[in-house]
Amino acid sequence: MDKHILLRDLDVPNIRELAVYQANDGYAAWRKALTAMKPEEVVAVVKDSGLRGRGGAGFPAGLKWSFIPKDIFPKYVVVNGDESEAGTFKDHQLLDNNPHQVIEGTALCAYAVQANTAYIYLRGEFLEPSRTLQRAIDDAYAAGLLGQNILGTGYNLDIHIHLGAGAYICGEETALLSSLEGQLGQPRLRPPFPAVQGLYAKPTVINNVETLANVPPIVLNGAQWYRQFGTEKSPGTKIFCVSGRVNRPGNYELPLGQYTIRELIDMAGGTIDNRPVKGILPAGSSAPILPASALDTKLDYESMQAAGSLLGSASFVILDDTVDIVWAARKMVRFFKHESCGKCTPCREGTHWAMKLYDKIVSGQGSLQDVEMLGEVANSMAGKCFCLLGEFATSPILSTLKHFRPEYEAWVSGAKTPAGASFHT
Ligand SMILES: Cc1cc2nc3c(=O)[nH]c(=O)nc-3n(C[C@H](O)[C@H](O)[C@H](O)COP(=O)(O)O)c2cc1C
Ligand code: SF4
């Protein structure tokens, strides 16, 4: 890409400073919306742009905003900056290096749905980004861009930062709302959806940090301008986080649907020592692993689904032939067992028993029956968990059993032993 839309810090030094941001079109969309657009016009342009949520599910942002009832007050905007998915570090870069674009996107969303309060929920470990963001919010208040009677228009908006306590489940939108209210971070039953009864049982929009960072350029330049990037069903650019066995892990902003996984790995400097790719985790630990035969899959929502996985938050963890797949799957299941909130039995018990089976297999004590049982445990969780975390936990099990079963068989036949296995930390 010639110029970044989101990772603008790569093109404009110090864009995290208000003066630099403003000198580069910063808050121009905010001024335009407040002085020349009705709230419903802001909703319409975001809807027409086709912007899809970047937190994982890819739900159209403008459509979500249009669900907010017009006659119930107060309403809230909540920004999801929990960013706890394995291998995901895009929101961190946005918050730390281009915070005003996140603030401006949040403000535009609030104006569009006529909310006067927004909360930015950050994962507990984001202490440094939270300080950068707070400084940026303070500067925006001092410049009259937030607070009371903004730019003399009579519109008021306050933005608050809330730090979580480091629980993966608090990235799930309803658990996040409970956590923000000071309750235990556990998912809520839907319906009612947050758009109708969200924070403090009031209409609430929840969007991911990256989703909202797309909004200022859309409002400023229009839906058609945005649609020149990406595909018809996956418009715009997306930040791809690349990590694992590559030479240059990092964030790469690309138009959706233009490049393949293979090209993304090349951009990340190829694999370490040029080793062959064995598996690809396109969305950290929460989407099915893909085998190397999927390397020519295009990077958009539809293509990843057609290949048998999901784009999710686009956190590509690349595994080469030095990685033991059973070890990798066990590591992911251990994560889900630890992060399960314990509210429902299939997830709480299922992750526990899956871990027991993995421990048995990688200690060299497992049998083929244990491998079968692992599949049965995962299948008995699938479709029965209260929230998607339980579903996510089945992904590393079922997808590695599907594509890499011989590796399990090597463990239980004694061909592979704990002493002979190559593990990465
Ligand atoms: C277990 C779990 C963890 C999640 N973690 C995050 C997260 O860290 N950040 C995020 O934006 N969305 C996360 N989500 C998705 C949110 O529930 C929600 O879909 C998202 O914040 C909506 O924003 P979007 O429409 O802009 O993507 C998670 C979902 C689940 C089930
Ligand atoms: S699926 Fe897991 S994380 Fe979700 S509610 Fe049930 S126990 Fe909690």
C-alpha cells in the first residue's frame, strides 16, 4: 500500500500528537459531522461503506449502529480494546501510536447514535497504551473537541478509559459490559442484545478499536472512496498481525482480498531458515488451523471461510515443520481451560478433560483410544457452550485431528517421545 489508512504512524512521524494529527486531516471528519451532517447521515455513510467489525465476527458496523433505538436515553458507546486473542497486537499499535484516530472514531460513533458517554475498555496489561490514550483524550478536551458544547454545536461527549483485570473472556462483549459495571466478567444471555439493553441496561454500541479507527476516513472521504479498497463483501483495509515462525513478525495493513496467505508470509520476511510452512492459525487460537495447502487462500472473510477457517481478528500465527502440532494444540487448549469463566458445564468440564488427555498423550502414556476420546470431548462441547469461548476451545482439537492426525498417532505409538519432540516456548 502507498499510504496507510489505519497504521498512519508508519507514514507520519509523531501522529500520536494532536497538532500533527490535526495537520494531517485529524478531526476533520469530526468537524464535518458535527457541523454539516445529521446523526443518521453518519450512520448511513458507515453502512454504505460496508465496514465490517474487526473484533472477530465481521458484523457490519453501520447496521449495528442502526439497531440503536432513537427514543431511549441515555445510550452508550463502548470500545472493545481487550485484545486478548493469541497473536493479536493491532489495537495495541493503534492505541499507542495513533490514539486520536481511535478517539475520533469513537466520537463519530457516539454522535451517530446520539450517546453522550463512551467507555474505552482496555485489557489490564495495556498500562502504557492507556497512558498515551489518556494524554490524547486530555489534549482533545483542552482543544474543545470533547466535553461540553463541542465546537459550539451544543453536543456533549465524555470519554472514559477503563482497564480490565486481564481476563480473555472480558473481550466477549457481554462479559465486557458486566466487567465494566463492576460485576463478575461472565457472558450474558442474548437476547436482549446490547443494542437494546447493554451497559446499565441501556442501548449500547460495542465496537472494536480497529473498527472505529476506520470511521474518520470513511466520514471524511465517503463510502465510495472506502470501497476502492478490498472486495465487495469485505471492503477496506485490514491490519494483519503476523507472528510465529516468521522472520519479521508485526502488523501489516493490506486491502482485504488482494493478497494471499503466502504473500503475507513473504511480507513478514518468510519463515525462519526458509523452513516449509506446516500450519496456519488465521485467528490466533480461536479458529481452525489450516494446512499448508491453504497457502494460496485470499485474505478476506469469505475466502478464509471457504478454506475451512475464519479471518477473525486476522492474527496469523505461522507454524513451520519444526513445530509439534500436538504440543501446539495442547498449548491452545491449556489457554482456554485457564480462561474458561466456569459458568457453563460443557466448557468448564470439557476443557479440563481435554487437557487431561493432552497431558497423557504428550507424556508418552496415551493410546489411540485417548485420541478418539479427545475428539469425542470436543464434539460434546461443540454447539453446547453458553458462549463462543467454549466453541473456540474445540477448534485446535478438531482441526488438528482433521489435518494432522498422523502426529497424534506418532505420539501414542511411541514413534515420538517427550525426549525426542521439538517444542517451542
Ligand atoms: C471469548 C471471546 C473473546 C473476544 N475478545 C475480543 C477482543 O479481545 N476484542 C474485540 O474487539 N472483540 C472480541 N470479541 C468479540 C466481541 O464479542 C464483539 O463481537 C466485538 O467487540 C464487536 O465489535 P466489532 O463489531 O467492531 O468487531 C471476543 C469474543 C469472544 C467470544
Ligand atoms: S463457554 Fe466457557 S467462557 Fe463461555 S460462559 Fe461457558 S464456561 Fe464461560
